[in-house]
Amino acid sequence: MRAVIQRVSEASCTVNQHIVGTIGQGFVVLLGIEEADGMDDLRWLAQKIANLRVFGDESGLMNKSLHDIQGNILLISQFTLFAQTKKGNRPSFIRAAKPDQAVSLYESMIAELSSLLDKNIATGIFGADMKISLVNDGPVTIIMDTKDKDNH
């Protein structure tokens, strides 16, 4: 599982010219799911996202989490995070999970983050052509991969 986490002051997701998800301060999380991913990966990544301390404290240091600032998440499924570009110019997405597996884990991630943060999670629509608008704050962008969870 891969996540690109962007600290934002605001963000929204539009599908067919209708806003389907919107947040103020918090994270836009682009989530890629591969076939090898399971609930252990999901729980590890959700904990990391919920507790990531990248918001400024009183001294201007990145020391506060979403909990501390009552921040929100806009979670967007993005299978293209598993693009393989080694050969040729057309990416291969062979490692990305098939939609039935990916949708289940995506929905589980929504529930896990909602539980950890005790609030609703804004989302896009799985598999839809989405337009994401955001104001990247900082900019601060963090990339996480559950393959790294066992590497100290």
C-alpha cells in the first residue's frame, strides 16, 4: 500500500462537475493498493497517517498531528501509484490490486481512519474520473509505503 500525503489548507474532489468531498485544513491522501496488501498494511498505514506530526506548533516546528489541529482527510483512491515504468513509455499497472479487492481495502481504510480520528473522512468516488483541487500548505508532501514498515 502506498500513500502520498499532502498537507493542505483546503481541498476538494469533483466528479461530473459535482463536489463529492471537501475539507479545510488537513491531508489529501492519495492511496494506492496492490494485490499483496492486507489488513496489517492498512492498520499500520492508517496509524501513521493519523499520527503524522507535520503541522506547526507555537514555535513553528512541525510537531502537531491531525488530532492536535482537529484536521481532516480527503482520501482518494489512486491505482496509478503502482505504475511500473521500467520498460517502454506506457506504464504498467500489473501490481495494482484488482477493483474488487481494492474497493474493499479502500472502504476499510475509510472506516479505520474515521475510527482513529473520530470523524468522517471525505472521499472521492472509487474508479471515477476525479478532479482534485488543493492548496498544498508548505508545501509538505510525504510518501509512505507499507513495504517499509518492517525496515527500522
